[in-house]
Amino acid sequence: MKLLIDENLSPLLARWANEQGIEASAVIHVGLQGKPDSQIWQYAYKHSQIVVTVNVGDFISLAQNIDLHPGVIAFREAGLDRVAQWARLYQAIQYTEANCDGDLTNQVLEVRGIGDLVLHAIPEA
């Protein structure tokens, strides 16, 4: 599993994920800060990275318009501090490893809150 942390989340999430053995980078650290979502999406696709974002609508639209993508982890709660963001991301990582063998290809994992995760196939098969 490889993650790309969108700029609307703390870049510390990438460091904390790496400390847990999950390869991760933050948009801000790969030269994509302020770039359009479509460019971030293309970068994630090229590097086989799951996009982690609170910008749910835009990335779900991008996922619906492509036959193959590495996946999205979508936080449905805005305004979380970085510790709360990490709690959500860590639970999403654990869920993905346990239920999807670490692979979210063509899936969106919605994190609605602690203990409230919903997995969707997008685009629908």
C-alpha cells in the first residue's frame, strides 16, 4: 500500500504512515501544492498511490471517469486536527490491510468517523 496525502490534510500523516511501514508522501512534499486535483490524481495513478483526502467529491468524480485507479481514502469529517486525522487514517490502513489485502484498486474507502467506514467500488463493476 502506498499513500499520497492531499494538501488539505496534515503532511505529518505521511511521516507517521512511513514510521508504521506504510510508504507515503504528502502533496506538499512532491511539488504538487496548489495544483488541480486532476494533476494530483494523475501523479497518484503514475505512482500507484491511494489518494487520502477530505476533498471527497472531486476525487470520487475523477475515480468514476477512469477504468482503473489505485483507490481513494476519503475522510467525511472536515476540521479534524492532525491527531484526529491520524486516528482516522490509521483505522483506514488497518481496515484496508484486513479486508482488502492492502489494495484499494477501483475502490473508495469512506471514513465517516471512528469505527464508521464504508467501502465502495468506483467505478461500479
